[in-house]
Amino acid sequence: MTPVLPGPLAPIGSLLEHYGYGAVAVLVLLDNACVPAPGQTVLIAAAVFAGAGQLNLALVVVIALVASVVGSGLGYLLGRTGGRALVHRYGRYVLLTEERFARGEQFLLRNGGKVVTVARFIDGLRQTGGLLAGITEMQPRRFLACTSLGAVLWVGVWVSVGDLAGQHLDAIYTQVLRYQLYLLLALAVLAAALLLRHLRRTPTAHGRHRRT
């Protein structure tokens, strides 16, 4: 029996019903290759489908691992072959100035392996981790080792979430909806506090600049 997925998971369920493992492969690959795609969501949904007997869980894991590593590898190749020029040419349109890029590059040079390993758990970095590693010219063997470890952790976590949630996914989703408003309010308060702190410090910084 095909499971009914709640809320925004429903379209993913439709894709899995029609395209099966192909949907897992394509969405996970794109999500790791600089293209925003619901790769993380499809992992959860595919695990639920596997629990209902519609897919094989082991095959889902293997396909997702391969697609994840290949996707990040494509981003890495793009970064090595022309990513730096793209950043310098178009980065300002997404507030990535040359100064910010230089600071980010130094950070990656010092912590590149750790960043690549955990990048998949952070939206934005999951899509661009391979690209940034390529731009900073991380050694291919090191990149492959780190991105493979990251893929194992990422796929393992989200497939496990989907598998454990199983038949309780609808109830879990309902609880998430119930509390997400409180989470958004908390984030808004935190953002306002950080902004206020920044505004309070700015005049002081200007005053010091004038005295010098």
C-alpha cells in the first residue's frame, strides 16, 4: 500500500510513486550539485515508502550515497575549472563581495575538511560545499574522503529519521506545524536583538574612527 505523506511531503510522494529510485537519484544529485532541490526531503519520504514495502531501503541508501557524492563532485569540478571567475563576476549580486569571499576562502583553507564533512546538514552549504572546495583547490583525495564521509552521515541520519518515523510521520508533522510558529517568533526576537546590538555598537565604532 502506498503511504500518504502529509503537507509538503505529498508532492515528493507522488514523484516516488511514479519514478521510484530515479526520483531519489535525481533530487539528491541536484541538491548536492549547486541546485536547490528537496534532496533531504526525498530521503525521508523514500525511507517511509521503503517501510511500506514500496521501495527497498538498502537500495535507497546505495543510490542516495552515490548520487550525493557524484553531485558534490560535479560542484567540485565546477569550482576547480571556473568557479572563482563566476564568484568574482556575479558574487556581488548575492552580497558575496571579494572581501567576504577572501575571508571565506581563508576559513575554508584552514577548516576545509570539516566544512565539507558537515556541509550537507546546512542548507546552502549542502548545495555549494563542493563548489567552495573546488574554488579553494582542496586536494581531490581529501575532498573525496571528506565528502564521502559527509554523504554517509547525511544519508544515514535522514533515512533513519524516515524509517523510524514511519507510520507516525503524520503525527510528527502535525506537531511540527503546531510549534513552528513559536520557533519563528523566537528567531524573529533573536534577529531583532542582534540587529539592536549591532546598531548600538555602530556609533561607538564611528566615534573611535573620528578620534583617530
